[in-house]
Amino acid sequence: MKRLTAVAALFLAFCPILNAEGGLIFARTLRGEAEIKAQGSAVKSGEVASAEGAEISANGGFASFALSNYCACILRSGKIKIEKFEQAEAQTSSLQQFSEKAASNLQISAEDAVAVFARGEARPASKFKILTKFGTFEPAGGNIKIEVDGSTARVSAYDAAVRYSKPGSEEQEYIPIDYELFLSLENGGVKIQKKRLGLADKISLKHLVSSADDAFKTSEFYKDESGKIRARRIAFKEFFIRMPENAK
């Protein structure tokens, strides 16, 4: 009996793994020459596709997309790739709670891009990393902005910290709130500088993060009558203008 109980407990412990599914990407807005490609096919605005391996580019426009773990991105220029997006269960709910339903593992690479990411409350076991030639960046809060090109990188977060690992290292350096990180390639290595965010930079960053934040808050993944997962844009009730009771 004890053996059966132990086997049952082991089976239940592995259920989330056995039922694991890849995360999904929802193309919200594509402007100019922006595009999203997943499994070799273009993903049009309003469509959903498997996220892992997807490439998002924005040249002469911008791309906005949401992921099925209450995370969103606004790519302002350049190109990024979703290297990994593992999710125990896709987030499908008609009630917006702005927090993950199940843990996820998200890794995005960027070589030449300007992108802002925002997400809701993450599960303790969740991982979200941005991979670059300058090292790996992991937001300790709900947002992160990254600007990276062939020789320099700039990383910051609004009211949030960032964990940074040098190339080839697992050791993390903690970049505190209100600081940004400047990186450059020098003598075969990475030169790192920290700088406190100025007021103008904080205001600009807050605006960008708010836009990315709205992108996941107004996106909803759901199952249609056939059980297929789709997504749509929704609006907060606060978006609607309410007239005063005494208005005529």
C-alpha cells in the first residue's frame, strides 16, 4: 500500500511535466516593415503561433506582441529571437489577474535591437532571461529595456532591479533600482559601467514601460469552442468614458 501511495505521489509530481506545452505568441501590432515569423511562416496581426523559435523584426516601424505568460514586448527596432519558451500550461482566462497561472521558462536573444519588456507577477519558479554577446540579463522586477548593437549595450528597468551575468558565467551581479548598465567590448572583454538614471531618462523609461505593460494587460488568450487556443485584444473598463450622474 505504501509503495502504491509513493508511486501515485511520484506520478502526480510528474504530471505538470507530462502535460507541458510550449508557450504561445500573439501578434498585437505590426507597423511599417515589422514582422513576426514562427516556424518559417509569417504571423499576421491578431494571430497566435507557437513562440519558441519565433523571430521578431522591426525596421522602419515597430512590433508589439504578447506571450501566454502575461509578458509583452514592444520592439522598436532591430531583431530578437525567442530561443526558448517552456510553459507548464498556457494562460487562458477570461478574468484578468495579471499573474502567471503556471511557471514558465523564457529566453530571448538579441544582437541588434531596442526592445522594452513588461510582465505581470511571475511564479517563483519562472525564468526570464535576455541573451546577448555582452552577457545575460534577467529582470528582478516586472520590466526591462535593452538597447544592443554590435559594440555597445545599455540596459535599464523602471522601479526594478536587473541581474547580470558576464558571458560564459553563471555568477550574477545585482544592478539596483534606479541604475542602468552600459557595456562595451574592449580588449577582448566586456567593459561595464553603472550609472544612476536621470530624471528625464526615468520619465522616458516609465512611458515606454507603461506601453509594454498595457500590451499584456489588454491581451487575452482563450480557448474557442473547438478547444483551440486563440488570443484577442481587450480593453480595460477604465478605457471607457463614464459620464457623471448629473450629466444631461
